Amino acid sequence: MSTSVKPENMEVAAQRPPPEHNDCRGAASILARVGDKWSVFVIMMLGDGPKRFNELKRLVGGISQRMLTLTLRGLERDGLVTRTVFPTIPPRVDYELTDLGRGLSQPVKALGEWAIAHRDQIEDARMRFDLRSGSD
């Protein structure tokens, strides 16, 4: 018995993602910025107002000067942070969230607080997984 393919059965409805899902790559680059651990901490620390570079460095424990510089530049490039230079000697530079950055501040703060609150549970789960998997 042979099977023939009839032209009327050749059409397959193409399933297109909804318009809001069309550009995942574009969203991915934004999520990479705001999901970066240092960006999360910087945004959290700027949530209550402008800070100077060294103040941010103290508040974001473990970040190097270079990484803080790169993180602030990336956040500034994305329109989330503004950098204001005051004409004093030595120059004073303040970093502050923009309106866009303030809109992101609450979700980022909630994510950071969740991570801190559940750190022990996550570490326990990782340890149990590693023991089961024979990983180090």
C-alpha cells in the first residue's frame, strides 16, 4: 500500500510566537545586564539615593575598583544610572539611578533580598545535589 501526499495536506500552519516574544535575543542582552550580580548590588545600593564611587565600593563588598567602574559604565550606557561630575577640587562624582533605573530598583531589590534570605537553603540543596551526583 502506498501513501501519497496530496497538495491540500501540504500546508502546515506556522506557529509564530506572540509579538512580545519575537525578540528574545534583544531582551536577553538587557537581562544579562540587570541580572549580572554586580549590577544587582549596585542598583540595590543606589536605590536610596546618589552615592560616590568609593561609597559604592564599600557598600558592594568584594567588588574590585575595575569591576565597579565597568558595571557603572554599563549601567550608564543602558540608561539606568547617571554620572554627575561636580567642578570641585578634587572633582566629585556622584552616581544615581535614572527614572528607568528607579523603575528597575524594586524588582532587583526583591530579587537580591530573596537571594540573601534563601542563601542557606540554596547552599544546602547544592551540597545534597553534589553528594548525589558525585561532584566536588
